[in-house]
Amino acid sequence: MSADTPVSKTNVLVVEDEMVLRMRAVDIVQDAGFNAVEAINADEALTILESRSDISLLFTDIQMPGSIDGLKLAHAVHRRWPEIKIVLVSGKVELTDADKPAFSRFFGKPLEAKQMISEIQNMVGAGALKIVPGGGQDMLSAENDNLRLLLEQAGIDAKALLAQAGIDAKQREAADRLQKLILEEMHHRIKNTLATVSAIASQSLRTATSPEHGQHAIEGRLAALGRAHDLLMQANWANASLAQTVRGATEPYDNEGAINFEIEGPDVGITSGAVIALAMTFNELCTNTTKFGALSVPGGRVKIAWTIDDDKQRLRLTWREMGGPKVPPPGRKSFGTRMMSSLGQQLKGKVELDYDPAGFVYTLEVPLDALTAPASAAGAA
């Protein structure tokens, strides 16, 4: 690989465990004029790198599930493939030059698209690296004054409560350490949520046919994200319920007095990352069926069913529309269609979209541990 590689043949490996954020990173890479190769964790990224020699740049999140995180991946790549340029992103950590591989770049989330595109073009196209401060964040910046004040006030409130409780110095020291950890996690979750919101907004507007269409798409997707977070709060961000996730996503689309959805399947505890990915996907399916599919006409209905193959330890979920109009395949691949298809990769399985004349059918088949194992959670991006 060299800086003389034609732009049309340049490949960038994007490594990000969260579905929406990975789609956003892919858009940035493609807008820069390059091809995106996707991986959901460092292990998958290394497998890709070992099997091909045409990757010019690694674009990786730092906090990811798996055997190693993004920073360790970056160092491993720099040692084994020193010609590959490296971009590191995170909503949690701040890196010094000593932390990073030589000549790599670091950006904080949310990502500012124009700057990222320019920097990637500079790194890959010109083969030269410029050292600039951490990533610009013009849109939905996680370091805004409101967030800073919120964190400071949380610290003040916590200390006041400890003082009122009369906790001794040793206990207070331990409590201060716990408070610091809680505030750091809170800070990370806010930044990560802002990055997700930014990604949803930019990608919704990217494929919108009108301002009104873009507005409605953003509102619907943010509402779905909010419902997923409500469900996770009820479960204390531990394993939530697959049945609750499905019902929570479909409930806003159930007309009063009508049975629009038939839902059946054994309940399964699923991780926070799976809850958010499934909730966002079902929002797209519900939106599409009310606009174009079975629920766009009286008498239409949707059956959602899933089964578990105990021998293979795999879950198969089917969304089947009945009683609606014939729905042709879309003429272009929208953000919603991409999201529905990406769920298979996110959960290490496969997705099928069947535009059957009798009714659209969406099928998801994934290994059970991708839903239930801690490694599949995507809360730390």
C-alpha cells in the first residue's frame, strides 16, 4: 500500500461496535471518497487485516467488547502493518501522544463530519499527518457548557449529601472515588448518546426527500432511542427482555381497539446493546409498514415470532406482514433499510429482506450468545 494508490481503490477499515455509529463512520469514509470495510470489534478487524493487503487506514473506536480494545488494536496494527494510517475515536478517554501509536490521530465523539473527511483525505491521499487538537464538535458538542455545569453540580450535590450524612473521612474518600467513577461513566454515556443522536440526525437528513420527511424521521428515531433507554433504566442497564423490547417498539403503532401486531416467542434476557439495536430496527419496520405496508390499510396486520434452536443455540425472528398492499423493493438504499440490514452484522448473524407480493418479510437469525453474552453489549463505545 502507498500514498499513490488511486482514491477509487483505497479501502478504510471501520471498527465500531455500535450499529448507528458504525453507519455514520462509514458515511464519513465514503464522503471522503474511499471504500469502507466494516468490523464490529478488534478480533474481526485483525481477521480482515490478515486476509487482505489493501487497507490504507484504520478508523477505530477505542472502547469495544472483545479480547482487546481499539487502542490495543491500533498498537498491534502499527507494529504489524506500519504503513496503515490510524484514526482513533472515543467518547470516553482522552489520549496523549504517548498513549497513541506514532503518527496516529485521535478525535473525540461526537464526530464533526467536515473535519473528519478533510483529515482522512489528508492522511490517505497525501500520506502526510498534521498534528491538530482533538476533534472539532460543532454539532451537539458533548463538551458544551450545559454538560460541564451538570457534572459540576452533580459533584457538589454528592459531596453535600455525604457531609449531611456524617460519613467519616475514610468512608468519604472511598465515596469520592465511587463518585468519580459514576461521574466518568455518566459523562461517557452522555457523550455516547450525543454521538448517536448526531449520527441519527445527519443520516436521516442525508436521505430525506424533504425537510418535513427529515424532521419526522429524526423525531421517530429519537423517540425509539428514548423508549429503549427507558426500558434499560427499568432493568438498571442489565439484561432486559426481548419480549418487552418488541412490545415497547410496536406499542406506539398499535391503533386503539385494533390488533395490529401478533407477538409470540419465548422470553430471553438481552443486553443493552442488543436492546438499542433491536428497538431502532423495529422502529424502522413499524414506520415502513404504516406508510407503505400492511398497516397502511384497514385490516392489515403484522406477525412477529421468534424461536430458539437449543441444539444450535441460535435465535430466529420473523416479521411477516399480511393483508396489505404489494410492496416493491426500494429504488435506493435508505438509512432505514441500511439499519435493518446492519442488525445481522451487529449481532453476528444474518438478515433477509423478502419483498413477497403477499407481504413483506424480515428475518433475523443470530447466535443466542450475541444477544445474551456480555461481549455483545455495546454500551461502552
